[in-house]
Amino acid sequence: MDVIAVAAVAENGIIGDGSTLPWHRPQEVKRYRERVAGETVAIGRRTFEMFDDPPGAHRIVLSRTDQEYDDPRVSHAGGVEEAIERARSAGEPVLYVLGGAAIYEAFLPYYDRMLLSRIDGEYDGDATFPDFEESEWEIVDERRFDGYTLETWGRRQR
């Protein structure tokens, strides 16, 4: 099973400001949602709660506090390993990680790929994408869109 981060990241590393994105890129949001539609996603509780319609078909919500959800498509995981095991035991080929900042950082050692929309410009915000050792990663695909560049990062072969 592949573990893949999906994030929109400004030039200065910002990924959010409170419960909002500090930029307006509707096409990027659409592409983001299309990427994970029908898929299993791991998402932090606060990030999950900020969506009226959370992305993904099955959502594994990470929280230190045990949670029960009325929606059968939503389950709780107390940590990264538990979230990965839930997806793996369900036979999922991919687990997409959707944030927030602490969740992206906690999953960093487990990523096989990262799909990063590099948003043009610098923005104010309170959440950043974690720093990663670029020597361990390489851009395997890069596509330019209006207002951002979609980068696909893969781990370098050792």
C-alpha cells in the first residue's frame, strides 16, 4: 500500500490559516478533491471538522481522544500506525494523507510519494507543511497550472 501526502503549499511553506486557506485557487481545490474522491484518506480531527463535506470516500480521522462517528465511512485512529493498518486491512492500495500540519509531519517517514501543489506567492498563516530532507526525495513529475505548480515527489532509491 502506498502512503501519499496531498497538500497545497505556498512558497513560504504555509498550508493554512485557522480554518481557511489564505489563497483562492478553485481549480486547485477541484483537482485536490478529484484526486481523493472515492479513496481512503487520513485526516486530523481539526482539519476534518473544518469541512462541511470532507474529501475522500472513507475517512480515517486521527485524534488522541477516542471518537465515535455516526457515518460508517468515518473511523477513528489514535495514531499513524493505526491509520495505516486500518487502510491496509481494508485492502486499500493507497492511503492519502490530507493534513493538518501535525498529521503531515507525523506521516513523513511513511510517505511513498507527495503530491504538492506549490501555490504562487507567500501568504500569512498559522500552519506549515513540514520540512523534509530533499536529498531523500526527487521530483518525478511537475505540471504548471494557473496560479500553482503540481509537483509529484518520490523517494530516491537507496
